[in-house]
Amino acid sequence: MLKQDGIPSKEELSRVLPSEQRLAQGPVVIAECFQRIPCDPCARRCPRGAFSIGEDINDLPRWDAELCDGCGDCIALCPGMAIFGVDMTYSKDQALVSLPFEFVPRPKPGQMALGLDRGGRELGWFEVADVKCGGEGNKTYVIALKAPRELAMELRQIKAGGYR
Amino acid sequence: MRETEILVIGGGPAGIRAAITAAELGAEVLLCERDGWLGGQLIKQTGKFFGREYAGQRGFEICADLLAKLHNTAKIDIWLDCPVLGIYEDGVVSCQKKDRLEKIKPQRMIIATGAAENFLAFAGNDLPGVISAGAAETLMHMSGVVPAQRALMVGAGNIGLTVSYQMIQSGVEVAAVIEAAPQIGGYLVHASKLARTGVPIKTGYTIQEAYGEGKVEGARIMRLDETWRPIPGSEEDIACDAICLAVGLNPLAELCWQAGCQMELIRELSGHVPLTDENLQTTIEGIYVAGDICGPEEATTAMAEGKLAGANAAASLGYDTEQAQAARLAALAELGELRAGPMSARIKTGLDKLREKGAAKHA
Amino acid sequence: MRIGEHPVLDFDRGKKVRIYYNGQAVEAYENETIAAALHAAGIRRLGESGELHRPRGIYCAIGNCASCLMTVDEQPNTRICIVKCRDGMRVDEQRGRGVLKV
């Protein structure tokens, strides 16, 4: 339970995960944002207007499955580091998972990184497809990992260091 | 004796914002800061901020912008390394400046001295290695020093969660975050980003003892039942060389006490706070307060309060322009927005209680 | 120990200097506090309590508490968490309340 240990339950996650249909259509971002706090960069900075907050800045972001094209610009902008990118159509048998990262050393594309789930449990080794700086002056990086589809909704972190 | 229209005491986010706002409205400002640098605790915050105005910016970046603005504002004089020592009956303020006692006679005063971190009672809490979470942050971000190899964090409010995350960024292994309350007190996004690195967040746990030969070598923690009593047999040992305490803050309000401001004990505001009106003026005319001294909150609210106190202090001196009114309304709107969410419920309850005390006094 | 690479910050430590802790040389930097330099050198004990002589270390590190009082260049009761390092500085553990040098 999120409020007890910081790990969202299946039920909590079901409120923010996109439909299977939408996932099958192409890349998306997922805001794992469950608590009303005063915050709005996702809505302010999305180039396609896929997130909206509304009148009260404390409201949870509403995500529009049709407007989001999964570009992932928001991943490194979310102050809560709560937005992830998932592309279930990445290749014939693999998905691409993009996550925000603020540790050193950072992995290099082509290396293998130890993947972790929302509770920090090890999921195995994943190939790093891309490492991207979040923009000028933004020290949050976005790491893209190739993952089997069945782990795309589990993989949310990599262990810093120890890449191979 | 130095005379000034407005004296701002404390160069953290609230004091800096107050100084800028008042000076922009035309008032002559003297800002006294006890340390040799400005920025208070904001200068060492590496996490990204929430809120509207500063969302996405890191604390130290916001601080740099604020300082640039401060130095570009005319009519602000800054005294560093200058702790204010006393406020006297005739409105004279004494401070220590370069090993000398200086006197200041301001027409208005804005006290923005912030808050201090709480301590916690448990066996062995005086062992070297038991440090405040803020101390870990100071060591890491002001001096680039690793605070510990393996640390236990006590407290899962925003400070406990964010400093734990920062420790990982600095190469510390965080053994666990324990929290006596049954639920995490800080933002859940902070908790989640910590949880996915593998740090266990254990709610309903307390620290029973710190042990070690001359310094911390470990901690014994215990689970609490629904009535917050330790459950016998639930002891766990955690090997660590630092125990960081993030168990709340209390307002640094000594100067308000000394000046004779009416003080109220409000649990939701974390201790004794000066009674204020909607302009953040205390019960002593001409003395205003802003920031954590009014009840520890966020740097965003501290800056908004600084703006409010600065505008009101300047307006009361006759700089009561449309611009002052606009600044006042903007600050109030900002505070309203920042405090609208459920995470501000406690502060809002505290502020309501404080206003009730104020109303009772008038009646 | 000092932080090497940091994901967000760059550190401007300034010039390397040497301070003396109870006579023992400690590498330090001029932009860091005495408390930070001693902590980086692995020194946790800064003094002892007055009655029970229990060891004392830093607590708040920003000058609020009085846990880090030491004698610095013969000035007792110096809060070493807010005093920056200077080359040749002598930082000594204090016994008792200390006597102010006038």
C-alpha cells in the first residue's frame, strides 16, 4: 500500500494505467501520480496538451490517451519523478520502458542494467537502448530499456552502477 | 546607531523575499543574516520543487535566482555574519557585527528566523552519529562530504524522504526509513522514488535505542501497535553508522518572545508561534513575521509569506501604492493555492486556531 | 569521505588546507566548515558532556544546537559547524566550560 510503504498496489495502479487497446496502438506515458499536491509541470509543458490539471493546481493530472503520442518530454520534467514511458509496440517481442534517473554513474547505451520494480526488487538485466539528458540544465536523465512485454509494467528503476 | 525603514532578520527564502518586495516598493531595507552566506536551508536543497511559480526548479537554483534579484534590487543593505541578539523596549535592535555590538533603530521589523530541527528521546540518542536529517544534507550539499556509509532515517515526512534520496545520490546506503505514524507523512511521490531503489519504508516503527562504542554502530527499532505502544518481541537490529532524525521542526521564535509579541502554543504549527493578523503583523505594532517562524511549512509558502510581510511592512510606511496592493493580493492568492491540498490540512487547522485566538483577543 | 561525482551538484571546495585536530593533521578545504572536514576524516567525537563525560558529535550542523563546541585557536565554545577551515587552524577538544581568551 502506497501510504504504508510507498509502493502502489495493483488496485491503485489500475487507476492510472492505460487500456490494453491504447498500449497496443503505440508509445504512451504513464503518470503514477496518486496524491493531490500543488504541482503542474506535466500539464504546462506537454507539447500536445495530453495532461490537464484544471482550476485547482492540487488536482490530479488527467491524461488523454488520444492526445498523448508517448514522446516522453514530461518524464524528466515531473518534479515527483512519477512519469514513465512505455512502448509495447517497440519491436516484435520487446517493449521499451523509459524512466527518470538521477544517480551516478549513468549507464551507456548498449550496456546491461539491473532492473528493479516499484519496491526495488530485482527483475533481471535489461539492455539500455538510450540515455538522454532531460534538457539543458536539467540533471534528470531519461533511461530507455528494452524489456520483455510482461515486465514493462513492473520495470521502474535501475540500480546505479554495476552495469555490464 | 544605524537607522533604517525596515529591518529584515534572517536571510533565508522568507527574509530575502520580504527584503526584495519591500525595497521594490520603495522602502529602505537592512537585511541581517547570522551566517556568512544567504539562502538559509534553500541553498542546499537539490530536489525539484512543486507549486506553480517554481515548479520543476531545484531548491538551490531557485535560491540563486532569488539572490541575483536581491543583489539587483536597490535600497537593500546586507549584513552577513551578523546574528541579531536582542530587541529592546524602545525598538532598538542589537546585533553582533565583526566582534562588535551594533545597534539598529528600524521603523519596521520582519522577523524571518526560520525553524530548528527537533530532537527525539531514545536510549543512546547522544552518541556521535545521531544527527539531524538537515545535518546530513548540509554535509553533503554544502561541503561535498559523505555523511555515512549506511544510515537509518527516522521520520517519513518530506524531509526524511528527500534527505534519504539525497543520501543515495551521495553514495550512502540507506538501510531503512522508519516512521512512528501508521502512514507516510510526506509526499507519496518522494516515498515511491525511494521505495523503487529498494529502501524499505517502515511505517508504525520507532527507534528504541542507538548503540555503539563511542559512536553509532547500530540501532534497535520496534514495531508499534495501534495505540503507538511498542510491541514486545518486535525488536530488529539495523547496522548503521548514522541515525538521521527527521522528526519535525520547531519555530525559532526567541526574538518574538523577547520583543513581547503574544505567543500561542499551537500543536499543528509545531510549537509556540507569534499571534499574527492577516498582514502577518504580530501583536507588537511594526513587527512582522514570515516563513517557518509562523509554523514550519515549505520554502514555497515561506517565500509567499515573505512577499506578504514585505508588502505590508512597506505599505504601513506610506509606500501604499497600487503595486503594494497587487503584491499583497498575489501573495495571498499564492498562499491560498499552495495550501489548498490535503497535505496542508494540518497547517490550515493550525492557522485557523491561531486566528481564533486572535479574534478572542479582540473580543 | 568526500563525494566524488554527484548527479546534481558540482562542488567548489576551494584551496586545500591543513587543520589540526588535537594536534593531529587533517586535510581540509577552505570552503568547508571544520565540522565537515573532521567528518570527512572519519572523526565523530568532538567533545564530551560536562557531567557524565559521554562523547559528543555534531547534531544540527547549522549553528542551532551546542553539540559541536570545541576550542578553535584557543577560543573555547566555538561552534565548529559554522566556522570555515583556515590553514594551520588548531581545533582541540574542550574539557569543561573553557576560559575565554581576552
